[in-house]
Amino acid sequence: MLRTRVITAVVLLALLWAAAAWSGAALLGLLALLAAVAMYEWLKLAGCTPAVASGAAAVYWAALAGTSALGLRLPVDATAGLLLVAVGAWCGLGGAVALAERGRFAIGRATSVIAAVGLLSAGWVALNSLLLRGVAWLVSLLAIVWVADIAAYFSGRALGRHKLAAHISPGKTWEGVYGALAFVTLTALAVHRFWPQARLWSNRVMTELGWPLALLCLWTVVALSIIGDLFESLLKRQAQVKDSGSLLPGHGGVLDRIDATLPALPAAVLIDWWTR
């Protein structure tokens, strides 16, 4: 399974790299396609029929690809408002996950559909904002989520004793959370120590805010990524499926791959703006 996951990740990254090398438009087109697939998977988890989910995903892809091709973007104030609402919504969903773990809450179809459109769109807007700073800038933020995910997986397997959300996602543990926070902290500090001039998201936060406040920002991004992962696990448990899809061997669906990234993107953009 791990070998399959690695091969799929390498192939996906190669496709994204090739698209970025070809042109910015090609990269955005591929990312829009992945976002549309994630929309389809989310709507299926919400209980929509394949026909409805497919139609909505097609319209969504056309909207994203069309606005990207025309260079249309929200004004800065509107973008900031949307991202603030998105971060607030993800925090609220974190509370919903905690209630669901205790059997006191379930995500309804209408709520899930609204969340799919709103939060995927907020993630897309944030993604575009980060891309304006360059592909390396975006990747440097995504790397934080990836490091947290990998560290949580291995530290949870090695040390996991206390379940984080036993009913929603039995494989996740508090030890995995602590491992994710620790590895992200050490990685960010090491990168800033040895490559302080590298144009990376974490370096900017470290430089502009100082390490205590910068680490708080990093931990916030990690915490939100965990909420995104748990929330998608809740959707899958309610739908009684293991994965959101089967497009990515070893990973499941596209939504399975980006669930942790979706809440991290808006928070990262807001923190980035705060440091300017």
C-alpha cells in the first residue's frame, strides 16, 4: 500500500510539474480539473446522485477554467472576507466533528452541499492568491501540510496509544498530532536557520513575526489541516464508504488527497497578508 501511495504521489507531482513548466494556464487548467473531481466526490458523499454530481462538477470546472482563462479575480477586500469566512467555517466544522464523535451531530445533505461549493471555492481563491507569488511559494505552503501528514502517519503508527477520534477516524491518534506539530516545527526552524533567504512561506512568517508567533501560525495551519482530514472522514463514515473515490491508487479519491489542504490554504493567505 505504501509503495502504491508513493508511486501515485510521484506521478501526480510529475503531472503538476509538467503542467507548470508548460504554462501557468496549463497548471490552472489541471488544478481546476482536480477541483471539479473533488466537487463530484464531495457531492456523492453528500448523497447526490451520480448524474447530479457529474453535472455540478462539469459546471464547476467550466466556471473555474473560464475565470482563470479570462484572468478574473475577486477584489482584495472580497477575497479577504471570503477567506475569513472560510477559516471560521472550518473552525465551526471542527466543533461539529467533536460533537459527531460523541454521537450528537450529523452533517445533513444541504449543509454538505453548501460546504462543498463554499469551501472548495475558498480553497481555489486562496490557491490562486498563493500562485501569484510563484509556484515555489505555493509548494512551500503545501509542504507544511505534507510534512504534517507524513509525520502524523509514522509517529501515530510508532507511538499511537490515545485515539483522536475513535468513532470517526480510528487510525488517528493524539501522538500523531504531536508528531505532526513537532516535525513541522523542527523543519521550519531548520529551513529558516540554514536557508533564511529562501523565498518560502514559512521563512517569511518566521522573519516577519519572530519564531514564537510564527510557530503559533504554523501550528494553526497544521491544526486546520487535521480538522479538514477529520471532517472528510466524518463525511465518508456517514456515507459508509472507505474512500471518496478511486482515481488515485493508494490514496482513494482527489478529495482524500486534498482534504487537509483545503482549510490550510485560506489560513495561509490571511497569515501571508498579515505579514506584509
